[in-house]
Amino acid sequence: MIGVILMVAITVILAAVIAAFVLDIGGGLDEQPQAGVDIDGDGTTDVTVTLTDTGNSDGVAIVDDTGEVYSDDLDATGAQVNIDDSDDGDYTVQAYFGEVSSGEDIDDAAQANAIIGDFTVEDA
């Protein structure tokens, strides 16, 4: 009797595991891009963003408050982007998977993206 119950339980568990793979249950738990940056001068007229660790991302982009990529030049540790008061405003720093280019909407261009920092460049 116990053997039959165990066989049924194992069959049910095995069927659930197979169904999870076939139906891709848990597929929304994909890994998010991660990276490390140093933001120097937040809230001033001259801000420098330095990539300190690429993490698992393909690159890091500076994104303006409309979602447009301002700079996609942060793709290697030590790379820097400087933004001065001629481009004042609020920005986010976003790690991404895929490829993005300046002028593109980050959400449309990247396969996945995550905000890893933010800063403001003040007008002089």
C-alpha cells in the first residue's frame, strides 16, 4: 500500500516538473543586467560617470529623462562619460543586455535593462 502511494506521489511530482519545463513556468525570472559605476559630481554643472565593473551586462548607457540613450560609451571597465551644463537635466545609468545606440529609446533597443544609478546635471 505504501509503495503504491509513493509511486503515485513520484509520478505526480515528475509530471509537474516536466510541465514546468514544457510550459516554461518561471520563465519570467530571468536574470537582470548588473554593473557597477561611480558617479562623481551629482547635482553640479559637471558630472563624470565611470564604469567600475561590467558585471553580467553587455554595456552601460546614460539615459535622459525621456528614456533616450544619451551615451552608450560605457562598455569596458574604466570607461568614462562626462556631461556638463550644456546638457543639464536628470539622467539614469542603466545596465543592459543586447546593443543600444545613442538616440534610441532604451526600452525598445535593449533586450533587458536595469537602472543602476541616477544623477542630475545642473544648469550653470
